[in-house]
Amino acid sequence: MKQSLSEQKNATIYQYQLIKKVVVKSELILSHLLIAGIFLGFQMLVYGMNGLFAWLFGFAAIQALHLIIILITFISVTEAAERKWIWRINPPWIGFKPANDITLLIFRRVHRHLFWLGLCVIGVLYPWIKPSLMLSLVSWHIWLLIPRMFLSLSFRKQRKDGVLRLQSKEASFYHR
């Protein structure tokens, strides 16, 4: 049976106390995946088979871009480099995510770098790539980061030194 957050208020993991838990509902995950399907339909309708290729290639290219940006960010954010990051295809955390607990400050910093540097790199490529691929790159980049941006917004009033734990369909925030 599910416990309410008020019952879990005193839940502790080692020396950490649960402050807030965000449960991602299955309806939200399905609508997020539906957006990717609608995007594929739009690409196919407007660009035909080139749209399908751009949709597939754009996903792979954005994953590679995210990996490069995360590795570059690890150079400047030493605490993030000490943590293990993994690639997952399970919604809503599709792409690279921390494998273990991570401080909220580091999580926000890494994803802020990821968002803005990704948009800058895509913008630099604008003169040399086709419109279908440009649309695909921008859409995939934003689509992959939206769940994490919403997570950052939901924890915006929490202390920055707290610990964030991402699980398959929920995110928990702990304080010492």
C-alpha cells in the first residue's frame, strides 16, 4: 500500500531525512512519449522520409551532444565528476542521469550547462544543416531535458545542499 508523504515525513536513509517526494504519474509519462510520436508524425508529414531520418539521427546526435557537454561540465564541476552517471531509456529520465544521489546544486548546474550549451552548439550548426535536422535537434534537446527542468522547478524552494535521488517514476529530496 502507498504511504502518504506525511507518513514518510520522518523517513530517513542513513543520516538523510525525506523532505519532498515528486511522483511522476503514468499519464504524464504517456503524454511525454506521445509528444515524441506527434513530432515524428509532423516530421514525416512535412519532410517525408527525410523527416524520419532526421528524427532518428537527431535523437542519436543529441545523445552524443549531451554526453560531450556532460563530460566537459565534469571538468568545471568536480563534484559531478565524482558521481557515476548512466544512460537510460526508461521514461521520464531518458538520456544521461546520475546513477546515485546527487546534490541539488550540482544537478541544477549540470543541467543548466547542458541546456544552454546544447542550444548554443545547435545554433552554431544552423548554417550547415537541413531544416528538418535542425528542427529535430532542437526538439529532441528540449524534449529530453523538460522532465529535469520541471524537477528543478518543483524543488526550487529547497535548500541547495540537499540530496536528490532519481528513481524510475519518482524523485526524492533529502536533507541531512
